[in-house]
Amino acid sequence: MDSNYLKRELPQISWNRLIPLLRWQLGRLGNLGKVGIGLMLATGIYYLLVVMPQETELQKLKDRAVTLQAASKNSSGEGADSEAGKKMSGDQALQVFYDFFPRVDSSPFWIRELVRVAKKQGVELTSSEYRLINDNDARLARYEMVLPVKGKYSQIRAFIAEALETVPAMAISAIAIKRESTASDKLEVRLEINLYMNK
């Protein structure tokens, strides 16, 4: 028998057997199984397209932080180490300053971080307001957020402390605190937050 014939026919035979077998297996799964497989595929695609790029961005930021910490330690040393720290020009120092701020297209990630911290601290977030202020002549864009939150004093205080630590480019510009009655241990707090982002 011709070897070329075998090379052509064997894959065709295996596909002819494989397709009905796959159809039979999918039929055994039922609707719930098909939904489960679809969700697993969607999760894998989401991980590849969203989570992995964010992990690499986070790793770059961590590496940058380590580099900046090492540079600040060297600049506080004496002798040759001190001179190495002083070699950065004004333009370079300014660029390092601007590089600290997250990119403007990463704002959804930071908002999700705020929501995650709120859930962790047991604080209730209600309808939030967001507005991007983008001056043409400024190097930084400002994302203004109004976050009405409800919770106990300790929860709100823990939320604010962790949010400022988690999102270092964030600043709280105003806080308004309200309590319905003296007997109530719940507070209603209106936080006005600015998130500074690099364009």
C-alpha cells in the first residue's frame, strides 16, 4: 500500500471517529455541563487577556519601587554612593516623579481596588460619581470621585487607611460625616477623592 495514501487516510479516519465521539460526550453533559465548559473557557480567556497583563504591570511597578528604594538608599549614603545618587538631572527626577503615577487607562483597575477594600472592611458603597479632569497643559489627569459610604466609624477609618495604602496616587480632598441619630452606630460618609494619573 502506498505510504502517501496511508498518511492521507489515517488522519481522515481518526477525525471521522473523533467528531461523533465529541458530539456524544457533549450530549452527555447536558445544558448545565455545557454552561460550565463555556464558563471555564470564558475564565481562561479573561485570565489571558485581563489578569496576566495586569500582573506584568504590577510586577513592573514593584521592580520600579525596588529600584527607587535602592536609589534613595544610595543617595543617603556617603562618598561615591552619594555622588551616584546626585547624578540624576532635574528632568530625570521629574520623569521619575511622573512615572510613579499610574497610567490614565488603568483607572478601572484602581476603582475595582477601592471596591475590594470596601468589601474587605465591611463598608457599604452606594451610588458613586466619577469625572475625569484632563487639562491639556498638565502632565497629570485627575479622576474625581465622590464615594458615599456607610458603616461603623472603625470600619470607615480602616477603609480610608487601607485605600490610601492600596492606591498611593489617591488623595482625599473632602470628608463629610453624618449620623442619623446619637443612638445609631452607623455613619454616612461622603468622601471626595482625587486619583492622579499619568497621561
